[in-house]
Amino acid sequence: MKKVMALTEIAPDECLQPKGEGKYMLDLWEVNRRVIMHAGVPDENIMVGRVCTCCHSNFAVFLTV
């Protein structure tokens, strides 16, 4: 995780939310968006659905290129 954050210049406070007792929630949508941008994809070509697949398990996840 530290390597990804360093590579994409993501500060911990931009993608980690403290949940108490030394636990954190990772904003994987934001981390993935930044990794894709770092790979050269313009921000305007990235769409983040922000649909929780845990809360909405009836959704299938598709990647279109």
C-alpha cells in the first residue's frame, strides 16, 4: 500500500478514513482512479460509479475499455 501511495502521490488522509481501534477504511475508488491517472489515462476518461457492491450485491461489475 505504501508503494502505491508513493507512486501515485496519494496522502493517507486522502484515501484512509479512521474507523477506531486502529482500523481504517480505504477509499479504493479514489486509489484506483489515481493509479489509472498515473498510468496516463486522462481524468475526464475515468468514470467512478461509486456503487457499493457489498450493499448492492445484485450488481455485476463490468470493465469496459
